[in-house]
Amino acid sequence: MRYYEDLKVGDRFSGGPLTVTEDDIVGFAARFDPQPFHLDAEAAKGTLFGGLAASGWHTASLTMRMIVGSDTELAGGYIGVGVDSIAWPKPTRPGDRLRVESEVVELRLSGKRPDRGIVRIRTVTLNQADEIVQTMVANLLVPARAAAAAVPA
């Protein structure tokens, strides 16, 4: 497990792969983003996407799944305190094999919780052709090693 003190700007982590199926895209869309270009391959042909595309929120969820399964291994889990930016430069498609690459871009102690640090991480989600399907900059609350040692067993 990595604590705040174990991290430095420039540290890189990776996760995945994960393959996206048409059933995954349609199932997510039916529950959370029921638009024709996410639900029906034929209807999607006549849209901006030109074919079935995953919801950006689906891609974000898949990204989170790969982050949690990645080699980052943050102590206390992945506690988000905010997302500075998220973008979907290319759609996620059926059959895409996704992976994530993350990099620590900033570290600072929390002003409200001195036993924790704020870790700003940029994560890029790529498909099998190394095309970027999502970028995200998130801020995570990570416990300090000293705080973990102070917790009674």
C-alpha cells in the first residue's frame, strides 16, 4: 500500500486491460444514459458518432474499475475529493480493449486534515490502437503514514 509520503510527482501507474462489449454499452446506457447512439447500433449510424458509442460516463466507470485494479494501490482506497477535468476525445466502441495510464502531477498536504494529503493524478484511458478515449485529472485524499501508525490496533 502507498501512503502520501510514498508518492512523488512523476510517479506512473497503469491498469487494465478491459474489453468493452456491445452488451456492456447498451446495458449501461439503458440504465444511465438512454440515448439512441448508446442503445441501438442501427440508429447510431445516423448520428454524429456514425455507430454505437459508449456513454462518456460508461467510459468513466470503466476507467475507475481499471484504476482500482491498477498497480497504484493507495492506502485507504481511492477517495476522490474532486475532478478538475474530464474529456472524451474519441468514443469508446464495442470491441475496444481499454487500459489506463496515470501520473501523479501534484502533491500537497490537506489544509483541513493534516493527517492526509491531496494527490492530483492525471489518468489517460486508451484503446487498443493507443487512441485516447478519456482524460481525467482528479484529486484524491490519501492518508499519511504517520496517521496510519497512530490508529490503535
